[in-house]
Amino acid sequence: MMKVLAVIELVLLIVHHCAHALSRDQFPPDFVFGASTSAYQIEGAANEDGRKPSTWDTFSHSGNGDGDVACDHYHKYKEDVKLMANMGLEGYRFSISWSRLIPDGRGPVNPKGLLFYSNLINELISNGIEAHVTLNHFDLPQALEDEYGGWVSRRVVKDFTKYAEVCFREFGDRVKYWTTLNEANVNVVLGYDLGVMQPQRCSPSPLTNCSRGNSSTEPYLAAHHMLLAHGSAARVYREKYQGMQHGLIGFNLLLLGFLPQTNSTEDIMAVQRVQDFSIGCFMNPFIFGDYPDIMKKNAGSRLPSFTQKESNLVKGSIDFLGINFYFSLYVKDSPGNLQKENRDCLEDVAAKFQLYLPNDITIPEVPITPNVFLRTLDSLRSTYGNIPIFIQENGQQTAHNSSLNDWSRVNYLHAYIGSIVDALRSGLNVKGYFVWSFMDTFEIVGGYELSYGLYYVDMNDTNLRRQPKLSAEWYSNFLKGKLMDPKITKETEKNASVLSHNPWLHSAT
Ligand SMILES: *[C@@H]1O[C@H](CO)[C@@H](O)[C@H](O)[C@H]1NC(C)=O
Ligand SMILES: *[C@@H]1O[C@H](CO)[C@@H](O)[C@H](O)[C@H]1NC(C)=O
Ligand SMILES: *[C@@H]1O[C@H](CO)[C@@H](O)[C@H](O)[C@H]1NC(C)=O
Ligand SMILES: *[C@@H]1O[C@H](CO)[C@@H](O)[C@H](O)[C@H]1NC(C)=O
Ligand SMILES: *[C@@H]1O[C@H](CO)[C@@H](O)[C@H](O)[C@H]1NC(C)=O
């Protein structure tokens, strides 16, 4: 009964969420507000100054655009940091391209790669912006994929640890926030079960284009090695660098809002199972030193087991959790999946998924569900304790060619930043918030056609001109301490015409 009531309350909350007025003062001064990007999605210069391909380069060259040029941030980083500073960003989350820094994945460090990231970090610091660095954002060096299959091989643990140590040693005097892997849970399912993102591994089937892989076993192997790689890098950081550099090390997961499709006990239990597989797969080892029981039961011997030593390495190895949140899904119990032979890791979950998509949404925009987000954070706290959390990505998707008056993004950001006020009030340990993305990027889904940027990047312009969208102005006003009233937002909507009327707005070329 309690659970049923909780579901009803939750549904009501989704419907009746009303945004409140927001201001930067509602957050502690040491809370960090920023924006995010990742290396392959913005840097370009893919074949310059010694960089070699990553698995993402390889995957994207098979169709749907590529990051060869992207936003050309590699050459324009100074201009970009200036835009960030003018906007009032307090932090900037970016990733280091492993194959730019160590082109073959292991072995010699590329001095030009080192110089680029060092310059970028210095530029941020001299503009008063804190660097939040991700070490691996879906771009494993292709050389390691070719040599031993990348994350499916245990050999990756040692190579990742050495790469991480180069970063701690070279940049750790200036970087205090390290995230080892981005959205490991997404990479495992999309890259090793469905084969729809790098490194495109999955079991052969008429519906997929994978040339190698095994969807029953490899997702679990990849997850296991990602956990060990994190644990091993975190140990090196703690033993050799943290005492001197006083930074923190964390791990990033995509959090989805999961809603039971019906109020049945079965569907409510399916939601719990989905959480155990998508979040528990990583968080249980980090907090308790082992996988959730339901994973062991449903995946059986396909799930690697931790030795005592490995368990000790992984347990307690995160100082914070990085969370990316975008949208919510309906979950339905699907027990029949467990009868399948050679079932894949998604079938082990025994659930079916459907996008939560009310009628009033104009695709590609996604519905705004901040209360589901809050509920999910709260449930993480009950299961894993009140660990420090950085929201490292959150943002609204629009068509790249849609208006610079991106009200849907403004409304989205207002609602989610507002929900963090509630999160803090309820005692949740949220330490920062980063909008995805600082500018339009080469997106994982949708390439250059779908965008999340606060800045529009004109991909047809030879200078790849950046232009602020309305959301950039909105976020800047918020960061500069203005009171952001949702009613004013609504009224202004009617009068929104051309952006150039606003004196704050300017484009940098
Ligand atoms: C995947 O691996 C399992 C366990 O080794 C094996 O039984 C199965 O046949 C493999 N599937 C494919 C498609 O290779
Ligand atoms: C497989 O490749 C073909 C040809 O490139 C493409 O049309 C199809 O969408 C791909 N299928 C998947 C599941 O990616
Ligand atoms: C759950 O039950 C309540 C009351 O009957 C109903 O209003 C609500 O829509 C149901 N939720 C779902 C997800 O079916
Ligand atoms: C935007 O691009 C899509 C294809 O990505 C196209 O179908 C649509 O017509 C374009 N809209 C405008 C306003 O140019
Ligand atoms: C970019 O150029 C292509 C080809 O000329 C055109 O189809 C597209 O609409 C242009 N996109 C924008 C955003 O101007």
C-alpha cells in the first residue's frame, strides 16, 4: 500500500510541478555552477599534432558525421574560455582525449597534447573558472581496442592507470576534480550489448552491424574492467597525489528517471531491478564491494566475480558520484526475458522500457521531470548513503537548426536547477551542477542535427561562429545573481523576437 501511494504521489508530482523563482543565493557559495563538453565532441584537430584515433573516431567514420573538425575548440579554446568567463561560469567540465595525450594508449606522452591541456587549464584558471576533468569520455585509444579488445580485456586496467597517472602528475597541481569514466553504464549497454555506439561490439544478428562481440558476456566484462580501472587509478591518486594536491576522484553514471508502467507490484519491483542493473552494477561495488544479488542471480556465471583483493580495490574508491540526468522511462516487468537462451544483459533485467512522453512534447525535446529526478536522488541516498554528488550533465535537446530563442531549454534548466534547491533543502549532498552542453557539439545521438548547446555553433560558417542562445543569456543572468522568475520567463516569451536587442548578447568571431 505504501508503495502504491508513493507511485500516486509521484505521478501527481510530475503533473503539478511548478517552478519557483530562482537565484544563485539559494545555493551555498562553494556550490559550483558550470557547463560541460567532451573532447571528441568539440576539439576537432583529430589528426593534428600527433593525436591518433580513438574508438569513437572509428565508429563515427562509419556514418552520421564525425568529430574531425567539430567546433575546432582545439584551436579556439582561448575564445571559448573567454565566452565562458563572460557568461559567469564558475566551473567547466571537459574531458582529456587519451589518444591525444598518449597516442598509442600506452608508451610515450605526446608533448603537444600535454601542452594543449596545460594551456587550456591555465586559461581557465586565469579566468577564474575551476577545471573539472573527465579522463575517459567514450574515447578509448583505437590502438588498445585493436591490440586486445579494449575494455573487454583486463589489460586495459594497467594502461588506464598509467594514463591517469600522467594526468595527475602533469595537471593535478591545478585540477582538483577528477572523474575517471563518463557514463560507464551507457557505454556497457550501447557499446557491448546493442552495438549502437563505440566500440560497436555485440552478438551477430540481422538487426545489428557488429563485426565482433558477445552481448551475453562482454557487457559484464567491460563493466568489471571499468570498475577495476577506476579502482586502480583512484588508488594511485590517493597513495601518491591526493595528499599533496588535495583533489577528489569520482566516477560518472547516467541516471534515468524510472517510472513503473502500472501500479502493479511486478512493475514496481521491475523498477528496482532496473536500478540494480543500471546503477547498482557500479554503485554496489563502490559502496559494498560486490554486485547486487539480483545481478548475480540473473546473469549467473556470465557476471565476473570479485576476488577479495579486487573488492577491496573498488570498495570506497569514489570521493563523489558524477550524475548525468536527462529524461525518464516507463518500466514494465517482463519475466519471459529470463527464459531466453543466450540472453543479453538487457534481457537479464527482465523488464521492458518505453520513453515517458506526454502528448504536449515536441520531439526532439524531452519531457521535464524534475520530481522523478529528485525521487531518484533520494532513493540513491537511502541505498548508498549521502555521498557527495555533482550533476555533471543536464540539458534539453533541440534541433540544431531551431531558433536561438530556445525557451524549451530555458524552461528545462529552470525546472532542474529549481529541483536542486529542493534537493539541498532535503539534505542531499549535491555539490555542483553542469549544463550539457556549453556549446553545440557533435552529439552521440543525432550528430550535428540535434543540439544541447547554450551557444549555437554555425557549422556552415568557415569560422564556426559561436552565437549565444537565449539559454546562455538566462544562465548568465542566473549566475550573476539575478532573480529568475518563471512568470517573467513566460511573459517575456510572447515578446521574444531578435536576440540582438539584448545588450548582453554578442557573438565572438
Ligand atoms: C557468448 O559467450 C557465451 C559464453 O561463453 C557462449 O555460450 C555464447 O555462445 C557466446 N555467444 C556468441 C554469439 O558468441
Ligand atoms: C547497419 O548498417 C546499415 C548500412 O550502413 C544501416 O542502414 C543500418 O541502419 C545499420 N543498422 C544498425 C542497427 O545500426
Ligand atoms: C496508479 O493508480 C492511481 C490511482 O488509481 C492512478 O491515478 C495512477 O494513474 C496509476 N498510475 C499508473 C502509473 O498507472
Ligand atoms: C532542420 O533540419 C531538419 C533535418 O535535420 C529538416 O527536416 C528541417 O526542415 C530543418 N528545419 C529548418 C527550419 O531549417
Ligand atoms: C548548412 O548547409 C547545408 C548544405 O548547404 C544546408 O542544407 C543546411 O541547411 C545548412 N545548415 C544551416 C544551419 O544553415
